[in-house]
Amino acid sequence: MKYFVTGGAGFIGSALIRHLILNTEDEVLNFDKLTYSGNLDSVKRVSKSCRYKFVKGDINNKDLLSNIFDEYNPDYIMNLAAETHVDKSITNPYKFIETNICGTYNLLLAAQEYWNRSANNKKKVFRFHHISTDEVFGSLSSIGLFSEKSQYNPSSPYSASKASSDHIVKAWFKTYGLPILITNCSNNYGPYQNKEKLIPCMIKNALNKEILPIYGDGQNIRDWLYVEDHVAALLLVIKKGIVGETYNIGGNCEKTNLEVVNLVCDNIRQSKFLRKEESFDYQKLIKFVRDRPGHDYRYAIDSSKIKKEIGWYPKETFETGLKKTVDWYLRNIIFLN
């Protein structure tokens, strides 16, 4: 099969591409604008494969997309191109509107035209898979879970832009018949994640003996999903998912932000890959800082639909996944620079 992956130099996109090249016989075209969060080093180990191709481009460039679709003839489009940093969306929301909403719209336009002129056998196979977030649902109290039927109630410009893109993708299915799939995932973590995200940021700061800033009182709760478990779910959905449906993907690993940072500190101290032979109390670097505006209290996903209908289950617990993550960063310090 031929995959057209937008945002393939990003965290989740690169994990998807590495998996496809290393574990399947499929072909992949990586389409990425290479903004601050895109890093081609994350796909370097597979970049020499004859089944991999990279094109630098913007999903707002519909003409470029149309030309590539005609030349590459993809079976699957997987849209992972997005601005994702909540703090950045608060200070500069325009980029999030431009990429997450307008970019998705232009990608849909090009995909629709490509699908319309495809042969019937290609039409039957083709899927447009839009990858989204649980943040579109807003905030939970201490009880309850987000299901596929949960009402959208985004809090930040980032989550509002992703909510909008979800609705636009659904509209393309209902109005034009484009065969789409949508997945909403919980917080991802793992190797190659951008150093500004919580876990790699805490690893970097701890190693540099800098403060470990935690918003508010550190009691905000997230459901953590190891990135390779997420990739496995995405590929099952595009193969087995029902056209027009949405699937929630969660790791069933709820932790407060304070718990996460404490576990990061413990894992660094205990890792056999720690370069310096010293004992240090990284927890003393923790500092509570002014809370983020509109900071949602809790996210937690009900993954029963994807488990029951598609047979996906996460392999990693947060403890096993975090150990792999911390060890990877200690072996690959360059990705924290």
C-alpha cells in the first residue's frame, strides 16, 4: 500500500513512518513543512529505503498536494500535520488556525478531487485518516471518561482549532462522501518527542540541574499513551475501521503532572544510561509556577470501542513506557539540545 503522511517529520508521524518502513512492505511519502517541531533526524534510520520519499511542503498548498497525489497515487492519506503546542496557541493562535483548520480544508479539497477522478478499485480502498486529540472534548471532573459520543468543548486555541478540523473532516464525509476516519488520542510520549513537551523538557532540565516547572499545584491529570502503541492503533483503524467513524485511543494511564515529573526524576536517577556517576535529588528542582490560562483539569479516554471493534490494546504501561523513554533520551542527548 502507499501511504501519504502529512507531518511525517513530527513526533507521531515519524514513529508511524519508522514502523511502516521497518515492519511492512508498504511505501511512504512524508510530506512536511519542517516547522520547529519537524525534524528529519527522526526518520533518518529509514530515509535510505527505496520505499520512502520526502517532500517539503505546506498542506495549505493545494496545487502542490494535487500534483503529488496524481504522481504518487496514494491509497491512504494520514493527516498528522498540525500545530500542537497549547502554550504557543495562547500566545500566537493564528498559526493554529492557519495550519489546523485552513490546512485541513485544503488537504480535503485536494483529496476529494483525487478521489473523484480515481478508478473504482482505488476509490474502494482509499481512506482519509485524520488524527486528532482528546483535548477537543474539554475538561473532565474527577470522574467519567471521554467517549466517541462526548460533546466537544475545547478550552484553548489549539484544541478549538483541532475541534474545528474534526468537524470539517466529518462534513466532507457527510456532504461529499469522502471515505474518512477520525481518531482522538490521549497524551503521547516516547522517543523523538519535541524537547518543549512535558516529559523531554523535564528530562532536559533535570540533566542540566535547572528548575522543573509545573503549572499550578501539579494536580492536573492526563491519560498517557506510548507513541508506538498509538501507531499500532492508527494502522489498525485505517485497515479495519468503518468509514465515517471516530475512534478514541487512550493508554489507560492516568497520572497527575506532579506524578509524571516525580517518575521522570526517579527514572533518570535509576537509569543505567546516566552518564555521570553521581547521586542527585532531582525532585528538589521541582517548582510550581503560575497556572496556564484555561488549563483543563483532567483528560481520560474510554477506549472500549477500538478494543471491541478493532482489537487494539496498548502494550505499555506508563511505567514501562516511561523507562524506555527516559533511557532513550539518555542515550540520545542530542535530541534535547
